[in-house]
Amino acid sequence: MTLNDISTLESIDDLTAQQLQQILVHNYGSIAGCVEKSELISKVKLLYHDEKQKKESNAK
């Protein structure tokens, strides 16, 4: 599972903790400090938002 597999911001809430961890490890290399699933979700949502903004700015 990678960040590119996520179609919408809302779909992140439906991912398993393992999928969230895979995305974070793939993009950050570490999930240190993440204990609760809600923390994983928050970090993946932030990453998703940042990546979406980056793609939009590159498209201009």
C-alpha cells in the first residue's frame, strides 16, 4: 500500500493500522512516536494533503 493507492482523503479512515504503517514507512522511513491508530491516520492525512498540493503546484 502506497500513498498513490489512496483515492480520497476520507478513504484514509477505512485503512487498517498495518496499511497506514506501510504508507508512513514507505514515505517517511519511520513510524516512531505513533502508538494509536488515530495518530497514524493523522500523519497519513497530512502526508496525503502535502502530496496533493505538491502535485497541483507541479501541474501549473
